[in-house]
Amino acid sequence: MENDMSQKYSHIKGWGIDADPENEPTYPMKHYTGDDHRRLDWQRPPQQLENVEVLHSNERPYVSAVFGTPLPPRGLSGVLRRKAFKYSESRFAHWLPLLLADRINVAEGFLDDLRRGHIPNILAERGWNAAWKYNRKGVLARVALGTLLAAGIAAAVLAKRRGK
Amino acid sequence: MLAMNYRGPRRVRVDHKPYPEILHPNDAIVRVTRSCICGSDLHLYHGMVPDTRVGTTFGHEFIGIVEEVGPSVEKLKKGDHVLVPFNIACGACAFCKQGLYGNCHESNPEATAVGGIFGYSHTAGGYDGGQAEYVRVPYADVGPTIIPADMDPDDAVLLTDVVPTGYQAAEMGGIKPGDTVVVFGAGPIGIMAAKCAWLFGAGRVIIIDHLEYRLEFARQYAQCEAYNFRSLEDPVLFLKRETGWLGADVCIDAVGADAAGSALHTITGKKLMLQAGAAIALHWAINSVKKGGILSIVGVYGPTGNLIPIGNVVNKGITIRANQASVKRLLPRLIKHVQDGYIDPKGLITHRMPLEEVADAYHIFSSKLDNCIKTVLIPSSASN
């Protein structure tokens, strides 16, 4: 039967070259080594020096042997991140504060830019050059919508003031 | 050095950042010659991955030239051209020893559910990524692989993630000769999964998406059937009809958290973030696979939870197989497949842009402009 199928699919280069009837669930997932019931007793790689603050999941007893260092927690977002790491990865109390911290961190980043004398070009950062080149109608529609919204809000505010 | 710099959801730019340092005896510093924007980078770009700190450099698909090595590095030397798997793996922990290099326990302090990944938030270890001129590569003796001299760098860079992830998606499907395989998502990973499904002997490969240009690309590149779910009243019903009313033998979710197709999922998952992204593709996949079938998930989701019909998984007896690709395990076979002409990775690349234009590159990829399938970023220092 498989020979018939090879004929049928001869136009597809490589058809069936990796077919493996032994590929039943779990097979490609792991290469069994007998290590399954070991816990944290493998020969650990040398530990990277912790010369910045590293938050670590409370589902592990120590920091992994290597880790990234460029952006340690800081500011208000850092306070939230530290609190989040008191909870396990299984809890919304871990993840939701991290998402909130990310949003606060955006404002912190904006202030950092200003502090360093850099006024961020938000349109360029959002890739509006490309949008203008490839999706001009979309850009114009957004600008028109924004203008309409702004005009609507302004009109409502003016009407309210006149009403007073 | 120049590096991509995340400033907030949908805001990125290129800035000067400090040259990376050797921080561990088995580190290397790699001068990047190519890096890609991955579909999963868009989850970061859209602000959906918790603990994505402002200032992070994304990029987990990159190749380059070794500039410097730590004192314990034995397998690499300055000047080697290497492709670097997206997952950071120690090679020594119980998981790495089982070939689960995507699940290393010694590369990510911040979370136990995921190993370290270059440029993929602090939830994946807090490493800077390869959308930069230089990058720190931990465990240099484990992950980085010398690029064969005859290999095109555009092929090599796609062997860091896209090809292994697409291949493993098909592999986890346990495809038997003649099986009908449905792939949800015609992005680079989905297209590669469809292509690789044939290598495992699939009898029919169907890909589902909503972008016509991607469907047409998939038809040509992966020689598969391709359907637009927007033109189908109900994709699950359509697939039942197409598969003799029983469902597909194997379904592959190659979409993940940014799926389109359901207002409920979009609002709760992407706008309100009450679930870990929009999981409609996964929902369809569960409902489209046959009873006793296999569901392979390589789409990326956040760490909280999603609305999916788990009752149907139980009632249909579906086997779910999922993981981050174990790139190191798969590389020897996949390098050979590329050399033998069974897979043409660089055929996926539609855009090659200078690193300096990273903001435009992200916008084009995220908004699916200019028929974009796959974007490669090239630092100006790549040619030095």
C-alpha cells in the first residue's frame, strides 16, 4: 500500500521519508535516559554571579545557572514585580501585577527618555513610515477618525460650557 | 552597538546599547549577521507577554560570527559562523538529557514552565535577543551549531526556529501514511508544518487562515490545500464535511495567542486580557480533529489560561502533544534535509531589511502589509 502511496505522491519531493510507524505519543517528546526520577541532583553548570537583582520563581529553590542581566527591576514597576514573585506561576496574583508593571514601565520608559533629553518619535516607533508607504488609506482613515473624535469631544466640551 | 529597543506595545526603535559581556565561563559573544522577526515576537510587540520590560531587545532567531568566548568554551572559537537555537539549554539537566532542550531547567530563573529564550521577556529568562549587532550567547558549548560551509545564511537563520518548530509540529502529530492533516495558521511556522507533514507521509494537507496572500503562498510553497475561514460559515463544519464527517486525523495549532476569527476571544483575550490571548484556532483544532486523533500545538500562548473546550478533548479521547521545539535535537536531520533539497527555508523570506528599520519591519509584519511572510533583519555590521 505504501508503494502505491509513494507513486501517488511522487510529485512531492521527500514524501514519506520521515514516516515512522513507531512514532506514537511520547516518542518524539523525549529520549528516555532513566533520569526521569531524578530531581534537582544533576551536576549543575557553574553559577553565573548575581551582580544584579534577579527575581526568581518561588517554584524553584535557587536561581538558574545562567540568566539575563540587562534590565533588573526598578522603580514602581520593580516594586510590583517583586511583589508578583511572592506568588507561584499558578496564581493570577503572579501574572496580573506583572502585566500592570509592564504598563507602568512604559510610562517610566517615556520619562527616562525625556530625562536623557530624548523626545521619542512615537509615530516612527510605531512604524508609521511603513504604514504610509503600504497602507496609506488605513493611515488616512485613522487620522480622519481621530480628527472626528477630537472634534466631537471638543464640540461636547464647548456645548457643556455654553450650557453653564 | 545598535540594537532593537522595546518601548511599549507596538513601539520599538533602534538605539545604541552597551556591547554585551561574558558573564559566565561558557558564554560566547556573537556578532549577528542575520536575525528574523518571529510570529511569536508579535506577542511581545503587542504587549501580551507578562514581564516584558521596556528596553528589552527582542530576537530569538539569529545567526552570526563568534567574536569572543568564555574560558570554559571548548567547541567554538573566534570567527566560527554559527546558528543559534532559540532556546537556551544547559545540556546537563534532566530535561536536556532527555532531548527536551526547549525545557531546560538551568536557563530561566523567572519561570519554571518555560526554559530560557533569547529576547523573549523576563518570563523567559530576561536575556537580550539577536535583533542587534552583538548578542551574549550562554552555554556556547551546547546550543550554537557551526553553519556548514555550503549553506546559505538565509537558510541557516531559519533553522534556528521556523524549520525545527514546523517540523516538530508535524512530528508531534504522529502522522501515519495517508493521514489527513489540518494546519491552523498560514504564517511561516504553519506553512513549514504543512510542508513537513508530507515528509511524514500525510495523504492530505489542509491549511486554514484568513489572509488570501498567505493562503496562496502556502498552496505554492507547501503544495497543500488552503482555505480562508472568513469565507466559510463554520470552519469546523467545513472540515468535518471535507474529512468524511469524522474529522482530521491530525490537527496542528500554528497560530497561538494572536488568533483572529472570534470576537469573544479577541475581546477577552487581546483587549481585556482576561485570558492568555485569543485561542480560537486551538478551539477549532480541538473540534476539528477526529475522535482518538492527535492535536499538536506549537502556537505560543501566555501563562495564565484560555477558554478552550476541554470537555471535548476528554470526550473525543484526543491526544494533545505540545512543546517548544527542541532545536538542538532536530538540527542534524534538518540540516541534511535542507542540503538534500527537501526543505527550502529561504523560500519563506519575503522581506530583507536593515536593522535600523526595525520599527517599520515590525509594523509591516504585524499588520500583514506588502504580502509579508517572513522578515530578515540585517545589521550594517554584518558585512564587516
